[in-house]
Amino acid sequence: MTTVDEVGAGEAFLRKCHNQFPGAMGRYVAANPLPDGRTSYQVLAEQVTGAERVLDLGCGDGSLLAVLARDGAIGLAGIDLSAGELALARARPELADAELLEGRAQRLPFADDAFDAVVSHMALMLMSDVEQVVAETARVLKPAGRLAIVVGGRPTPGSGLELFLKLARPTFATAQDAVPPLGDRRTRTREGLNELLTPAGFEPIAWTEIAPAVDATPEQVWESALEKYYDVLTLDAAQLRGLREEFVTRASTLAAGEQLVRGDRMSLATTRYRPEQRGSADDGPPRRASGQ
């Protein structure tokens, strides 16, 4: 069971990291397209095509919202812990009319039934008190509204990213400031998400595995790992230098010529909100007006 102190430490850590290095996820996604050339942002946006009012939980630098804007969504909103990320989002011309707020997904500053769809890219899996996030998501969604999220998965066995983690974990363990507990493991699996979502009135989720293009050089995998894993931020320059040398040397032995399997994997989960499928009124928090 995650304690209140751990929840606070986790959110403080995420806010600090994203204020110090805003835009990391956007850069990572752009540098790691899928085999067909689309990004995971584009795949996620396609799941809510036709929705006009869309909320992004953990919107970061606004990359996903910008895709949605280009696809025709006209009422966009995003919430994020990081003022640094939101500054980048507000600088995007496509998001000039978007409502971009600093805050927590556990207490959304929006009215009941405000959105046609809610999306989240690699963010829900990091959030504490996820049952409350789900309850708030249900509250702000219209009946039959869509929820679409992307969560991370374990690297492909034998891949470059699996090798990176194998080599990096002992170094991470020696870092002066360890990464506090983040998120809820249930958000990373189909079964766990159904356990969280169906009692709140969501349909059983549709689940699809997605993965960036498989080939990369050792240097490309290294650069991806720097953007992907928070633990890297706890290492000093000497630790990073030693880890990089060991990884590039070992990764070269996995490669066929100049390429190796990158090994990143993500999962796409989609569902609709059906409030009539919820239990009694005592099963969840009451719906409330914005700002209460």
C-alpha cells in the first residue's frame, strides 16, 4: 500500500523532473516512430476521431493536443503537474485556444459531462490514487464518451532496452537520490485497467500492443533510454559515462551490423463510459460542479 508520504514524494519528483527537462516525452515519441511512420501520439489521437471536446491527462508539452488540434478537435484542454511543460504547450500556435491548466488529475477543475473524450499518453501509469483519477475521468466524460490511453510495457526480451535496464539497475541502486514509488501497477496491464475502470462504469477495454520501429544503433537506443527512464536523472556524470561505455560495448555485440532490436513496447487501451452500468450511488463519489 502506497503511503501518503510516498504519494507526495512521487508527485514532487515528477514535477521537478518535468520542470527541469520539459519536452522529453515529446522528443522521445518523435524520435521513435512506429514501423508505418506514425507516432504513438497519432495512433492515440485516431482513437477519438470526431470528438470535439477532448481532455489530455498529463498533457506535458502539448504534443498530443497539437495532433488532436490538427485533426479537427475544437475544444481542447490539458492538465499537468509541470509549469515547465505547460509553458511549452502554451507556446504552440495550434493550442492558442486550448485550456491548459496546472493541477492534478485526482481533482479536475472541469464541470461534469464536459468532454467527449479523455486521453492520456504514458501518464496515467505514473499517477497516484488512480481510483480517484478514474472517478474524476468518469465525472467529466459525457455518457458514451471515449477514454483512450497509452501505457508502457516491459522491453522485448533480448533487446537493446532490456540490456540497458540489466546494466543500469545496479547503478540506479547506488544513486544518491532514488526515484520514489510512482503510479499503480494495475494501470500497466489489461486486467488491471479493467479492474479499475469497469466498476466506474467503463466498458471492458480493447487492448492493442504497439511498438516503435525495431531497428536502431546502440547510440540511438542509448539516447532513447536517456529520455525514457526517470532513474537516469539520479546519476552523476561519472556514473552516466561509465554506464554509457558499458552499454554501447555490450549492445554492439547484439547488433546485426550497425542495427539491433530497440525493444520498446507500449499498449493502447480504449473504452467508453457507460454510466448506466455503474452500481448504486454509494459505489463512487458524487458528480460535482467545476471548482468545487
